[in-house]
Amino acid sequence: MPAMLIELLKAVCLGVVEGITEWLPVSSTGHMILADRYLALGVSAEFFEMFLVVIQLGAALSVAVLYRRALFPVRFESGARPALNRDCLALWGKCLTACAPVAVVGLLFDDKINGLFYNHPTVAAALIFFGAIFIIVEKRGAPVRRPDGPDALTYRDALFVGFFQILSLMPGASRSGVTILGAMLLGASRETSAEFSFFLALPVMLGAGFLKLVKFGFVFTPDEAAIGLTGFVTAFLVSLPVVKFLIGYVKKRGFIPFGIYRIALGAVVLAVYFSKK
């Protein structure tokens, strides 16, 4: 099999992993550590770091498509001029408010955090710890005190979730996981918490993607461009049903299975780490 075809197949597999794990509260980082062990792309370390951001952007595009009516700030009505959707503008304001804390901390300390904590034991510990928190929160039955819908959250609520989101800088914590937990602790329903987490992904991923592209540069070889585009499209297509699945699932069931899965995955990451010794 031609070497380039093998690399493209690896990009497809990594895009599938990203498309599934970005939205489920199970840590895409933990899965990428395992995937990289067996599906390492034959590219430079710098390009691979950028590739991970590119496939995240593909996953984020799925949310923009699925929730385009809620997220598009201009409303078109038959026979009327286009008008600003004030509810949408308010929602974007809350999303940006929630993203401000992690943006500040990330810009200042992201490289240091990755240098200190991007390793198997730390990722495994974060997987297990937050998996246990999910189980505890669900077992205790956090009361729903907020009306349904992300637009029902206040700016103060958004800021609280934003400070919670700082925890997602810890590899293995899961951005979707910690933001869902933060919203649930405020009294939001599971569905509202998951949807607000989806919306927060857009400014976070767009900002991170832009910074990585600037850092890497906008010059790619034809092979790199093909690998990046393949991963991007795959992550987008896989994310579409995953987002729909999670919303449908949490309406009827809780997050305990995801907590158990995180703990099991943490144990696997530790086993992989010690098997290298």
C-alpha cells in the first residue's frame, strides 16, 4: 500500500477519534495519547500539533451547522428586512464571557501547563478524578434550578462556568466534561449544560486554531495539506451524529456511564505508560 495512502487512513482514524471524543465528556487528549501510540502520523512534531487543532476545528464546524439558527446573529423573516437576533447576540456575549478566563490563563501559561502536565500519569489522574466527580454529582442528584436552554443562563453563570473551564487546560480533564459539570453545579439541566458546552467550543477552538496556525505558519506541503484536510472533514462528519446522540442520550440518562468509562480509560493509559518501562 502506498505510504501516502497509509497516512491518509491514519488521518481518517484520528479524525474519527476526535469527532467522537471532543463532545463526549471523556477527554479527547486521553484518547489521542492512545491513538498516537498505534497511529502515529509520519509528520513533524510541529505539524502534528497543528493537525490536532485542525481536526478540532472540523469538530467545531459541526456545532455551527447543527445550531446555526441559534448561533447566527441575523434573523431573516419573510417579507421583512434582516434584523439582529438579540437573543443570539446575548448568547454569544455569555459564551465570550465564559471563554475569557481560560483565554487569559491559556495565553499566559498554556506552554508551561503542557510542559509540566502533558504526560501519561497526569492525564490518567485527571481522567479518573473527573470521572469520579461525574459519578458523585449524578449519584447526589444535583437539583435543576435553571430554566431549560443555554440562553436562560446569566452572565454570572457564564463566568462561573468560565472559571470552571480553566480546569480543561489540564490534559485529560476534558473541556466538554468540566464545562458540563460547571453548568450542572449551577442547577442547569443535563441538556442545557451539554448545549452550552458545545457553544463554548466555538470561540475556544477558533482562538486556539488561529494561534496555532500563526505559530506554525500558513505554508504546507501538498502531503500535509491532504492529511490536514482529510482529518478536518472526517472530524466534521463524525461529530454531526455524535452531538445529536449526546443531547438525545442525556435527556433520558445521566453521565454515570461516562464517569465509569473515564476511570477505565485512565487505568488503560496508566497500563500503557508502565508497559513502556
